[in-house]
Amino acid sequence: MEKLFDEIERSVTRTKHERESTFEYYNSSARAPIAALRGFLERWFESYPAHAKAHLRGLFRSRIDFQHSSAFWELYLHEIFTRMGYALEPHPTLMGSPNHPDYLVSENGSPSFYLEAILAGLPSVKDAAAEARLAEVFDLINKLESPEYFLWLEYRGRPQSPPPIRGLRKTLEEWLGSLDIDALKDAYSRGEFAAARTLEWRHEALTLFFRPIPKHSAGASARPIAVTMEKEMQILETDQDIREAVEKKAKKYGELPHPLVVAANVLSEHCDDIDIFNALFGSEMFQVAFHADGSETTKGGRLPNGVWFGKRGPRNQVVSAVLIGNRIDPYTVGTTTPILIHNPYTQSPLSLPEYPLPQALPDNATRRVRKTEGRRASEFLRLPSPWPPSRLD
């Protein structure tokens, strides 16, 4: 029987290395939460259509994280829609087209809609390379022998070329060796955290700031980095991430015999209703009018840059609805529920009277979107109880 993970003896009890792929860690870890995670993912995979298992398994086992995450998202969608009572056919054939949607979803034996999965908020190739170099630095630091100290690490920027990590390791070892552990413990016991010296290390656009934290007992086994923080603000463009993902799928198909639902799992650091509705309907704006009598009036509106509404009116009408997941992964499946948002301008309205999860439906009478709470996704997923466990590390 095909399985997602190898049937091997496992002895790895450490936490995940920064540069280690997600699948490699899941496949090798002997930690109880990861074993439980493997268990429910294998149950999901057992229910996947046999003729499509090899393709999904190959992507899921990829050492490239975005491919692994894409496969997980497809597996999640198959599991939750199947458990809600729908039937899913992977990669159905479209008449006169070489493209294959991820799923054709049927309800009560009749085709209902196509479901197309995508990740929103993936880093660019350049950004991914810089993140990988930064992860390599963190992994090196975590290999450092530091029996007396943990490290509080703050950083600014990203390296554009491989940093001289051997030099960094030597600098750290010499710096930690020069510290007075007893004086630091005494200062920390009095709450005088500013007494800790700081080491600053630079390479190109990357700057690292280290602060020592005395361990309660010398030799305590744990990776040295206790806290990692970024010192500069990052500009989030979650609405643009969603916009680009949905439009990519909208442009992939012409006319379809059934409605199209784009399921976007948003990987951006922050995603809320404002980001989602800015992406779909246009960015919020306010117009202020100043009058001769000194008064002013403010009128709200939206820019014509939405997936569903642009400068010339409704657009991307082939998309009937979007299903938005907020950073759904094996850890968050028990606490996060996607929302189905219907397109009020679509040429092919989606009718799902029995759909049980949260929805946002257009209300033509009020010209607004009405949200229904629905049930939690975890009610339909075969998860360990409780999930996630109280400790995930």
C-alpha cells in the first residue's frame, strides 16, 4: 500500500533545523506530536483516489517546501470536502483544453463545481534564496556548544551572498567566553537585563544582534537560540498576494461547464477580512471633500483594483467563489476554518445549499456581503484529540 511517509525506525528527537525541508523533518522525527501528525495525514491519504495517489505523493515528499505545501493543501481540500459529503475527482478532463482543474466536485452524484487549489504569498525566487541563506546562519548558531548561555537574537536585513559562517562561529565562541556568567546571573536576578552586553555582527545587508541569557543549570541541552526577532518593519501586501493568486487561476480557463472555485491558502504573515475584501472587491479608500463654509465630508469607497471589480466594472467572472484559508497547515488544521466567499458578479453562480462551513454571500437587497458563521472545519477532519497538542515541539 502506498504511503506518504517511510516505514522506518525513528530516533530523531530534536526540533526542526531551519534549512531542513518540512517533509524531511516530518518523515524523520520521533517526537510524539509529529508521529500523531503522520498518522492523520496517512489516514487522509488512504482515502485519496488510487489513480491519482502517485502524483500527489511525489509532490508531498518534495524537499522543496512550496511543492510539499501545495500537495498538503490539495490533500486537505480532498479530505474536508469528502467528509462534508461531496465526491471529488482529481484532475478531470476538460473538452478542448489541455488544462486540468485540481478537482471536479460532485454533490448527490451530479457535478457541481471545479475546485482549483493555489498558495498565496509565496516568496519570490530572490527572496527565497535570501531566506535560505539566513536560515543557514541560524542553523550554524544552533550547532554552537553553549553550556552556560542561551542567545536572544535580533536581526535586520537579509544576506545577498553566503555569509562567512565559520568566522561568525569563532566570533560568537570568543565573545561568550569573555563574559562573566556570575555577574550576569546576579544582574538578571535583580531584573537588570540592560546589564547584558550585546554583540553586533554584520555581513552585507544583514546585521545580527546577540544578547546572552544565562542558563539556570550549566550544560542544559537545548539549541542556543532561545528568541529570534526581526528588528525592522516588513511591509505586508497580503491583499496583493491574494489578488495575484486568484487571478492566476482565473486566467487559466475559458468558459467552463460548471462553476469554478479557487481555493487559496494564504501563507502571508497576516491575513484578515480587510485583506481578503480589499483583494476581491478593491482596496478601501476615503474621499474627503472640503466645502466653502469650512466644513468637510468624507465618503468611503473602493479602488477599481479588485479581482472581481476593476476600472471597467466586473471582471474575472469565470470565478464563482474563492475559498480562503489562513495559513492552514498540519499544525493549524484543528483551529483554523476556511471561508467561502461568493462572487456577486460571476456568470456562473455557485449554489451549495448544504454547505456547512462559513460563507460570505452577496445580498442584492443591501448591496453588501452577508457572512454566515457555519461550523468549524475540525468537525469534519479526522484529527487526534486534542489537536494540536499542548506542546508541538
